[in-house]
Amino acid sequence: MSTADAALTQKFDWSSESAAARRRRRHRADRRLRTIGVVAISIAIGLLGILIVSLVSTGYRAFVQTMVTVPVYVDPQFVNEDDPSKGNYRAIVKGTLETLFPEVTDPREQRELARLLTNNTQFMIRAKVVADPKLIGTTFDIRVPVSDPFDQLNKGVIDRDLPEDRRKINDKQIGWYDKLEAEGRVSTPFNWGLFVNSDSRFPELAGLAGAIVGSFYALLVCFLISFPVGIAAAVYLEEFAPKNRWTDLIEVNINNLAAVPSIVFGLLGLAVFLNFFGLPRSAPLVGGMVLSLMTLPTIIIVTRASLKAVPPSIREAALGMGASRHQVITHHVLPLALPGILTGTIIGLAQALGETAPLLLIGMNAFITSPPGGLLDASTALPTQIFIWADSPERGFVDRTSAAILVLLGFLIIMNGIAIFLRQRLERTW
């Protein structure tokens, strides 16, 4: 033992009570740190569970829809046989209800009875007759949604035991609905309309088709712009750009742009794409361009990190074999960095899918009743559709808002799952 070690042993007695007290303090600090970590994770999982439970508890009702099957007689006197799209289909609906409820003769009660079916029943009958004109003069069964108050009644949201003045539907209307249910005409199938219908003023008809198509077009534009531009910028900055004051300034600004609030990019899109270039408002093309501005810094940062993770020996070996800088990048470095690049790109697109503020500023919150047919057609997106429904006063839109959030979360989970799969499938270790 050296003189210094002997002096240290004499100065500090590791078996003394003070040394044991110091060890106990360190152990208590370690336990506190672990406990804090466990508590933090538990709180995060608990809050996430509360969110999921609250969404599912209100949103599951929107995945089923109360339907009623009614017999329809297409009276030839109300329909133009040469052009079935022209006709008094409202009178046909009235005749159908009179057949089901012959005892209802008072005009006021007939108007209340008409509120049992969705307001678009006449258009559904017209579409069926136009598709098959042979139905004119015949009776056929058609299944149509009930209006939102009766849908809420069937799902237990409206309590039939409440006093009549505290309900949106009166006792007579409940009696008419019960009669249809007793006859076996009421059913509650899966609500495919939530995915194949576009927005509507009536909750029982509102769907996400327009928003899903609009989000797809916007993300497609975002990917086609941000992916090649982001990779090209990252490759230049990491592999070719000289290290000087200007490149340092560019790197600092790219890092800062990644933390800029998304609404700033919406203001930029409003000022440049709409006001200066005059592009159409509410178009997925503009939405995708705005989202690409937002995701570009993320893709550049992730791509540069992936390029840095490639071992220098790969570059040196390729250069030693006579490859040019261009060949080294395209044939060796980029393929090895591709898993990280794809992962970062998909995560950036998933973040863009959930952005609302920039899309609101460029007008992608309009009332659109049909899916967009192209990049320049007016459209909404999933987050803006959620915003619109959350602001609607009808009770049925509360359930659909939660259901739309669940659909959006489903898309985000799928995109992150794809990123994890690509990462594990393509990643190489050295």
C-alpha cells in the first residue's frame, strides 16, 4: 500500500458510524429518485387512462346508429316517370308515416311524427328510385336513420323518465317510437356512415369521409415536398456545406424553427400562399404546403442525426476504394441512414396529421358536404372536423367528436407502429 493510500485509510474510516450514515443517505436518495420516477410514470399512465376512458365512454355510441325500417309506396302521381329525380318525395314520406300511424290525423301531430325520421329520408328514397325506376308504383322497405333525439333516446342519453318539459321529445313521440320498436322495425347496426358520409347539419348523418380524404391529400402534398427537400438540405449541411458563420446561422435557425408554434406557420401560409400567390382557400394543396413548412425542420434534424450515426469508417472505406463523394453518399451513407430517416419522417407526418391551428387559418374548417375530388377542391381535415363538431350544439355531435378523436388516435398509432416496424426491420448495427 502506498503512503497516500495509507493516509487516506487513516483519514477516512469506512467502517465508522459517519461513513455508514453517509451510505444510508445515498441509499435514501437513490430510493427517492426511483420513487419519484415510478410516481411520475404512474401519473402519466393514469392521465392517459382517464383520457382514453372518457373518450371511449362517450365515443362508442357514435359507432352504432339507430335505424328504422319503413315500407315506402312510390305513388306515381308524385314522381315523374321520365325523370325520377323530379318528384314530391316529401309527400311520399308523409304517406309512409300515415300508413304506419293511421291514427295520427292532427296536422300538428303529423309534423311531430315527421321528426321521428331523419330529415334526409326523402333524398334517400329518391336516390333508391333514381337507381331503379321500376320501383315507381311499388312498395319496398327501406332502412333509414332516426333523427338525433330518438337516436339519443335509444342509446339511453335521453331519459324517458324525465318530465316532458325537460326532454326534446314529448310522450307522444316516445309512444310512436315504442310502437315501431315493438313491431321489430328498429335496429342498431354498426354506423358505417361515420366513415363513408361527409359532414352534415344532422348528427345522425354526419361522417368523416370528407375529413379523411382531405387529410390524406394534405399529408400526400406534405410528404412530396418535405421528404425530398428535407433530405437534400440535411445531406448538404452534413456532408458538403463548409463550416463557417453562415452554416452555423442556418443550423441555429433550423433548430429554432422546430420549436416555433404551429400557428405561426399558419399565418405564413395565409400571407404567402393565399394572399400573395392567390391559391384557393380551404384546398388540401395549401394545407399540405403549410404542413410541409412545419415538418421540414424536424425531418432535417432527424436526417442529420441519422447521417451522423453512420460510422466514419464506411465513408473512409468507400473513398479508399475510389468512390466519389457523391457515390459515397448515395450508395453507402444514405441507405444505412434510411431507417432513421423514415422513422423521423413518419413521426413528423403523424405530428402534422394532428395539427389544427395552421389549417384553421387557411380555411380548412369550412362546411363541406362531399369529399374533395382533387388537391384544389375545398376540404376539411380530421383535426378541423373535430373542432367543428366540438363547437356544434346538438347532443349527437358530442358522441361523434369523441369518436372522431378515437379515429384520429387510431391513425396516429398506426403511423407510429409503421415507424417502429421500419426501424426494427431496416436498422443495422455495427
